[in-house]
Amino acid sequence: MVDRVQVPISTTQRLWLHTNTTQINLRKLCLVVKLLLETDPSDEFFLSDQFLACLISTTSNAVDCNQLSTTKLVATKLIAEGSLWEGVQLLCLVGKVWDACTYLRAGKHWDETIWLAKLRLSDQEYLDICKKYAEFLINQGRHQEAALLHASNQNWEECLTVLHLGQFRSLSLRLLDYISSLEEGVKLDPVLVEAVRLEGARFLLEVGHLEAAEQYCGLIADKGKELLSEYNNSMAFA
């Protein structure tokens, strides 16, 4: 027969257990929640006390015990103390998914942010998160990844803009041709279309595809004529 091991309990722990047990039995639940929330982050029981506060506020019918505000408070405290994932889980449990995504995004956990947004947020909110991620990728010089993200959401103009700004001239031109072939007739900024065709034509001239370059120059009127004129002059003096 195995003897039970008794773990020694300190005086502070005995006082804490006695106080909170008494208050719970007296149904003074909001006072218990308040005491639990005041646990110092350096205390070894900090994490368990915060979760217990959430549990009591959730199961209590007391008017003064607000489940949502208590859980949000605990979540932000946990995140501030470095327990990001525990805080995010609590926010998701009470439906504050956008806030959870915001904290994940602040911690540069973009894969998890996109996954959670896709799973729990509305379509528009998900697109807003994707836009922020695309901006982050662009600032990191990862234009192709940002373009792929926009393409996955069929945000064709944003996709084309990113490729154009990243100087992916051939790819931009091919994407523009693809967008133009779509049956739904995607509307694009005429200035962007002209810029993509001009840079695409310039690229084609640089690699020796004169016939294709002339075709695109014909689609951009005066600027196309100027580009061909510059090219012919340069070849004459070559």
C-alpha cells in the first residue's frame, strides 16, 4: 500500500485558502474575483489565480461579476506578463477574436494571425488582416509573397500594384493580360495599367522582343511612341 505524500503548506497559503474558501461559501464571489485578480505576477499562483477568477465570474450569477470584462482583463494581463498564447485563448473564448489577432500580429506571429482570422473573423475583417500582412511583407522586401497573398483573395489590382512596385516587369505584364481576360471584367486604375504596359514594353525591348514591345506600345499611345522613338534612336547610334 502506497503512503500518501503530504505537501507542506505555508502560512500564507493557508491564509489564502481559508480567506477565499470562506468568501466563496458566503457567496461573496465578486470579492473573491477581486482578490484573485490582485495576485502579484511574481507569485507562483498568479496564472492559476487568473484562471480561477475567470471561472468564478463565468459561473457566477452575481450582477457585479462581469464575465466578459473579467476575462478581457485577465487576458491582457497575461499577455503583458509574457503569456501570449494563454491570453489569446481567453480572448477567443469570449469572442474577442479581432483583439486576439491584434496581439498575435504585434508579436509578429503572422501565420497564426492569418489562420485565426480566416477561421473566426468575417470576410471583410479577414481581408483587412491580409492587407496588413501584405504591407508587412512589402516593408520586408517580400513583394512576391505579398502579391501571392493578394492573388489568393482575388484582389487583382493590389496584386498588380505590388508586382509593379517591386519591378517584376515581365510578371506584371503577364498578370495584366490574365486580368484582362477574366470574364467578370475586373476594373483597374488606368494609370496603373499604362505604367505596367510601359515598363513591360521597355523590358521587352531590353531583351530583344521588338514585335511584342511594339504591340504593347501601341496600347499606350503617345508614351508608347516616345519609347519606340527612343529605342530606334539608340539603335541608330549603336
